[in-house]
Amino acid sequence: MSSNPAADAPLDDGQRRRILDAVDAAFDRQLAFTADLVRHPSVRAQEASAQDLLFEALQERGLAMDRWQLEEESLSGHVGYGPTTVAFEDLTNVVGTYTPEGPAEGHSLILNGHVDVVPTGPEETWSRSPWDAPVIDGWMYGRGVADMKAGLAANLFAFDAVRAAGLSPQGRIHLQSVVEEECTGNGSLAALQRGYTADAVVIPEPEEDMLVRANVGVIWFRVRVSGQPTHVREMASGFNAIDAAYPVMQELRTVQDRWNADKGNHRHFEDLEHPINFNIGTIAGGDWPSSVPSWCEFDVRAALYPGISAADAWQEIEDCLQSIESEADISAVRTGFFSEGYVLEEGSAAEEALATAHREVTGTELQSFTTPGYLDGRVFSLYAGIPALVYGPTSESIHGFDERVSVESVRNVTKTIALFIATWCGVSETA
């Protein structure tokens, strides 16, 4: 981290006002860019066109560009790797790097966001197309608009605002658009392995204008239950794998309940009602309505506390499955996330700078909270010791129907990030 005092020099009132005004001046363009990004249906392994849009936007700003395909060989040897069930040739990251003229005297910074979005579910259940992005009553709608394309745009336009204000950041800045955040975390991990590090990272996930203090780790796995097929007229002589799967689910719930009962021993999670969730996300089984099904598979997303290794949590899950008394053959395989949770320790200079910027924009103190969701902050925190500031706009229905983000919250978050960039990296007046 830079020790140059210029990196910590406060902005004067005129510089602050110019930055905030620059955000307002470009805000209609920011919303239009966000809407364009939403119109690219960047579900898993189909992010290429959205990444094209971001690559072009970063390149137009004169940044040094890097786009590369994720590589299984290098990733799979890392403790934070999650098994990937799609082709690696469909997975690419984009990074644009700003380097100040002359010596980099300020703190360096990563502005990170993920471009991948979750599936829409039945589109007829949405009140409008999930790939349009109208603004209605102060909310912008669309799949991924909150989680987290509004955040990607906020990073970009916050960076713009500093330069539009006639200021040049004095620290190196990497603007990252990564994939795989919704399923493995391998996108941010690949960026870290490629050598992108900094003194702090900002990730504007939809976090209700607050800072994430702690979040859980996550393991994805698939359980297979095998039965004995017969014709239904001889059902009693067969063994129904779908029927047998439900007791297996209930046994997994006993692990979930046991871990929840231990929440008092895990800092920041004591007051959450149900921090550990084992979600049965998909289920499939059988081959024919008139045949007793010989197989059933279901996919599980399981949470774990910070400080618990993914390997230890996985071992406990495997032990549970192996202890089940059943006529069925029960097996499990990991299918995605194999990540550990993390805690953002209080008192870092980066957090103080973000809190100051938030206060200047909103007039309120920055609040923090604990989330039972996954965040890529763990990649930077656990594996590089980088303070990960996960802070973003107010949203509703992420991963649900009619996902939306508050427009004014996006404006405030953009202003906060812009002020943070200027104070964290330091600025000089552009000649």
C-alpha cells in the first residue's frame, strides 16, 4: 500500500462538488447504458455479448484492455475453486486498467462486478419482459439489473465522473467484469490468479446502501438416489428412487438445523434467525410414468460459517449421506461453489474512506450487516488479504420475478464510489 500522503489527501469542497455534479450530468447516460446491458441475456456461459459491450465501453475510455478465457488447469488447483459444469471456452473475463501518468502515488483499487445473471424462471410470470429495462415509479426493472448490472455501470460511471470533474486519479485502477459469480466464484478467482491485485476492492452488489460485514461460504452438490425399476403393476417389488430421495433431503436438513443451532459461536451471525440454509434447488428423476423410477437427482446449495473450511463442511455432509439407512444407493458430487465465508474486519483505512464518502453523499452514517448469501469478496479477502468493500444499491426481488433496483439509490451509490475513488486513489488537477 502506498505511504504517499497524497493518497490520503482530502478533497476540497470544489473538487467534491465537481465530482457529484459530474455524476448527475451523466446519469441519464448511465441509466441508458445499464438498460443496454440488461438487454443482453447474460445467463451462465452466454455472457459473451454483454462482455463485448463492456469491453468496448472500457476501451473507449482509453484503458489498457485484457480479455481472456478462464482456464480449468490453473483454477482447479486453488483451494477456492468450484467445479465447473459448463465449457470453459464459453467463460471470459474483461478487465480495463487505468494507470496514472508518472509515478502511481495513490492507493490502487479494483472496481469489481459480475456480468452473469441467474435464469429468469417462466417469463410469462414477469409483468414485462425480463430483458427490457424500463424505469417505472423510480425503479429500473429486468433480470440482473440489481444483481448486478447497475453496479457494473456504477463502477464505470463513477470512474468517469472523477475524470469529467477535471481530476486524474493518482493510483492504478482495475475495472473488472467477471463471470461465474452466481455459481462458482471462479471469475474473480481467475482475475486474482492473473495478477490483478490492489490495496482495496469495491463490489457494488445490491446491498441496500449498506456495507457487508460478513457472509457465508457456499457448497453446491448433487445427490443421486438409485432405486429398482419395475412396471407399476408390480410396484411392490420395485423401489421408487423419487420416494427414497425425500428422506435423504430430511437428513440433510438435520445438518442444516445443527449448524443453525451453533450460530451463537459464530461472530456476526448470532442475531440472524436462520443463517444456514440448505436449499434444494432442482430435482429430476425417472424415465417413464408407468415405470417405478430407478433414479432421482437433486441439487443442493448449502451455506457454512466463516472460519469453517469448505473441506470440513463437505466431509460432514458426506458423513450424513453415508450414515443414511436405505435400500437405495446414495451418492453425491460437488457441482459448483466450494467457497468459505469471510468477515470484513472493522477499522481499515478503505472502510473509513468509504464511510466518509457515503456520509457526504447521503448525510447518514454507513451501516454494515451480515448476509447469508455468497459474495465474491471472499476471493479478495481470503486469498489476497485485500479489504473487500461490498456496498451497493437498494433492490427488490433479486433472483425473483420483476427484479428491480432503486434509481435514486443507484445515483447515490455512484456518487459515493466516485468520491471514494478520488479520496482513496488521490487526485491531481488535470492539466
